Amino acid sequence: MICEEEIVDLRIPDSKNYEEGKRLAQLAFKLNHTMPMTDEYQQILKELFGDNLGEGAYVAAPIQGACLDRIKMGKNVMINSNLLAMARGGITIG
């Protein structure tokens, strides 16, 4: 595995990261207020995690955190409710 250093300085405005963070926070809120195990829930889950959501993977609400789009889940991963993840550097769950 190759690791790369990433420096995050919140004193320096970054509109791209701000907008992405806002989008992810709104998706997490929407997921947390959607009926679980429905097509709508699965759609929001897929939008939140994108291609990083393995086949058959499931995350139970409520969830919260930062940079949730940097979490990678393998096939059939099950994460119970109350996930709190600060994933700026990425998290991989096999």
C-alpha cells in the first residue's frame, strides 16, 4: 500500500472541499431520516459512498462523520447503527 501525505489547513479557504463536505453532510442527514431497507435508502447509501460501497454492503443509520466518500467497504460488509467516521485519510473495511 502506498501512502501519500495530505495536509489539511482549515485556515485556508477551499470552496471545492467546502461544497463537497456540504453535499456529504446533507446526504448523511437524508439517509438518517429515510426508512431503512427501502430502495430510496439504498439509493442514498450508494450516492453517499459511490463506487466504494461493495456488493451487498449495508450501513445502518444513523451515521455521521467527515469525508464519508473516502470510506471503502468490501463485499457483504455490514455496519451497525451509530457509525462515526473521520475519514480524511481514508478507511478501508474488507
